[in-house]
Amino acid sequence: MNETIRIIGIDPGLRRTGWGIVEATGNRLGFVAAGTVRSDGAADLAARLCQIHDGLGTVLDRHAPDEAAVEATFVNKDAAATLKLGQARGIAMLVPARAGLPVAEYAPNAVKKAVIGVGHGDKGQIAMMVRTLLPKAVFDTEDAADALAIAICHSHHRGAAALQRRLAGV
């Protein structure tokens, strides 16, 4: 259980896709890197999706994570915006899956609960708790902070799942 696992968390968005990488060794977490892939708002949708794809591919090549976690899409009042977000999320899941990584999905409330202790909170609270949990963390946007929170959430859940498997003798 003291194996080090590198986890990338991805917060999908069409304008900004946040990414954050942590290393988990047992129940210890360490910050590796974080950033934001941006797409050109003046470009057409296909070009923007390509920019997200290429940016995330570069991140995976550079940091070689072992597992990935992506935030699940929430449905908002604007159906067109939800569909575009879903397309960006598809790219966020495709890139690590094509690289051979297992990809987990987490609802926004599950991420918030894992990081701030409750299922509701704002981006400022998430960023503050990410800085507390990962004191060396540096991130350029709240999207990158959210991505680190997703990676933290996955590290908690994967540890619990491994413990359950061990206790069940699997």
C-alpha cells in the first residue's frame, strides 16, 4: 500500500480545462504540477476541442500519470452550454483513456466533500483547502485548483476501494 501513484485530475471546460497532478503514497499526498489548457474563443468548436486534446496530451507526455480522474458534467439552465461542456469533458476522458490510463469520474459534490468536508462550497473555498492539503501547490487558475481537488478526491476514493478489496480478500 506504499506504492506511489501519480494521479491527474481534470476539470473540463471549453475555454479553460484545468489539470492538476498529485502523487499519493499510502495516505500521503504530494503536489507535482498544475495548470490550465486554454482554447481560442475565436476558433470554431472543432478547433477548440483539438486545442484541449493537444494540450492535455502534452501534459500527459510530460508528467506520465498512472491514473486519471475527471469531474462529471452538471446540467445547467443553458442546454447549448451543457452540450459544449460535455464535448470538452469527452476530450478530457478520451486523452487519458487513449494513453492507457484508468479514468474515474466524480460528481462535483463528491469532490467538494472530499476536499472541504461538505458537498457545497465555492471555488475560493476549494482553492484554500487545496493550498492547505498541498502546501507546495502552485496553480494559475481556479480551474487548476479544482483539478487538484479532483485528483485529491480520487486519491481518497482509490485508497478506500483498495482497502475494501484487501478486506474482502480480492
